[in-house]
Amino acid sequence: MSEDQRPRLRDLFRPRPVSTERTVSTEADEAVPLPLRITAGYAWRLLLIAAAIGVFIWLVMLLKLLVIPLMVAILITALLWPAFSWMLRRGLPRWLAIAISLIGTAAIVTGLMWLVVWQVRAQLPDVQQRSTEAFDQFQVWLHEGPLSLSDTQIANYLQQGLDFLNEQAQVLWTGALAIGTTVGHVATGAVLSLFILICLLADGAGIWRWTLRIFPRMAQPAVDGAARNGWTTIVNYARTQLFVATIDAIGIGLGAFLLQVPLALPVAVLVFLGSFIPIVGAVVTGAVAVFLALVYNGPWIALWMLLVVLAVQQIEGHILQPIMMGSAVKVHPLAVVLVVAGGAMIAGIPGALFAVPLAAFINVAAVTISSGSWRTGVGPSGDLIWSTVPRERRRRNR
């Protein structure tokens, strides 16, 4: 059989001409204007796609206690993958590479938590004193500021607040029980995430080969190529966000320490964690640092803290990242903000955390299939939410 006669897998996203020989039309159909018929055709197809997406999101929310640990494990695997694969290439046994990865990650997390607890305990008396002074200044502002409240009015407002809390005691008790349940869910999810992480590091390729058999045989090459490109994107995303989070945490934490803002280390850790939510996380955590400076150090220190936050983000994004990462990461800010906002509206903090990597994976997989790049093994070329363009490096001739 010649090469032209071999059956080929059709591109799922390539438009093809539709035959109209079997189209059945009636007098009523002919009376409907053609633009209206086209609009109706688009409408019911879009409604069907929206219904399928809605059912999928409903299933994800129903199984969130399983989906969230799975997504956490996948994201941590992407974070550990560069170092883990480097150890495998160096000849280390897989079990030893897994042990080093897990123990190293646990040591880093434990060290950060110990630093946070240490500084909180060391600066707690000073923070309490500054909080008292800030509260006294706030009371003076209530008296002498534009509100001009009297002591009786302030006492009445405080009493109304206490009465409201007493009336809502049952709601608060229910919330406390919900927090206890949430703590149990978090502990269970952490154990499940650890188990999934070990399984992915130990036999991730075998798990993917088994998953690939679910798809039709003719579609397996395209699905495999799309998933591999998507996984490469997730690894690049995790590596980039780890770098961004480290630079933001060091820069903003050092700035808070030099400006004598209290709890500089907890602020740095908060910035590090928040930076894993692109753009939005860095803005929110930077605002927390500025707010602490405003409350405990005054408006001028808060202004300097704001300048430090803006300078760190600009230096990290335009100077350090292109130099140290060795690649130019292209991210469309509008797409990132909309995706993060949509994920937060659907699933809260987990939705905001996983929205961008999930959208990037879907986008890269779709472009891989539609462009046919899965046949050649070359990276997809097209409009991507998250794409990495490697910098060409000169190789020495040996």
C-alpha cells in the first residue's frame, strides 16, 4: 500500500466542508431566514457544549475531596520533576531519588514553618504594643476626624457589635464545627496527596500508558502527543512560578525587614505561597505587606513598602527572569486574570491556584491536536495562554 493510500487520523479541530445532498428542508424551514438558521445552529451547539462543561464542573465539585489532592500532587510533581529527572539521569535509583525529593521538600517546608513560628513568638510583645498604639490612634481619629464621634456613640456601636455576635452565636458555633471538619478534610487530603505524589514519581509513565488505553486506538497518538506537550507546559509553569515566588519572597521580605515592618518572615512566606497564583497572588500578598506597614509604621513607610513591592515585581519580571531562567515566558495578563477570577468564583482558593495550569494544559493540548504537531513531535505553534520559547544556546564543539 502506498503512502497516499494509507488511512490517516483526521484532525479533530480542522473544519471540513459539509455535504448538503442529504439535507431535508420543509416549507417552514425555507421560510426562516438563512442568518436565523445559522444563528440557531450555533446556539444549540453552544448550549450543548455549555451543558457538558457544566456537568463536568458539577462532577468535579462533587468529588472535590479527591480532585483537589490529585491536582495538588500533580502540581508538586511538576515542581519536583526537573530535580527528580536530573537525579535519574545521573544514575541514582528511582527509590533513592524519590526519597531525596520527598525528604528535601519536607525539610524546606518544616524550615519555613519554624522560621515563621520563631519570628511570631519573638515579635509578639512588640506587635501587641504596636496594635494597642494603633487602636488608640484609631480612637483619636474617630473623635477628631471627619466622623467626630463621641465616647457614648463609640460605646453604643461596640455594644451593638457584641449583641450581633451574641445573636449569631449559633452560626459561629456551626462555623467552628465546619472548621473542625475542614481540618479533618485537609489532613485526609494531605495524606492522599502524598500517596498520589509517590505513585506519580514511582510509576508515572506506567499510569499514563494505562490511561492512554482508554482512548480509541486511532486517537492514541494524538492524545499522547497533546498530553506530553501539556505536561511540558505544566513543568515550565511550575518552574517559572517557583522562581517568581522565591524572588518575590526574598525581595519583599528583605524590604520589610529593612523598613522594620513587623513579621517580615511571615510576610515573605505569605508572598512565596501567594505568588503561585499568577499576577493576582502577588498583588494581594504585596497589599498585605503594605497594609502592615501602614498600620504599624505609618503612611510614609507604607509608601516605601509599596515602592519596594512594585520594584521587586518589575525587576523579577523584566530582568532576572529572562536572564536566570534562560527562556522568555509569554503570558497574556488578561487571559491569566480572567482565568484566575473564574477559577476562584467556581472553586475558591483551589480554583484560583489550579486555574492557570489547567487552562494552559487544555490550551496547549488543543493547539497540538489542531495544528497536527503531534505527528512531528515539535512543540505546538499558535496562540497559547502559557508558552515557553527556549533561548538558543551555543554548543561547544568537542
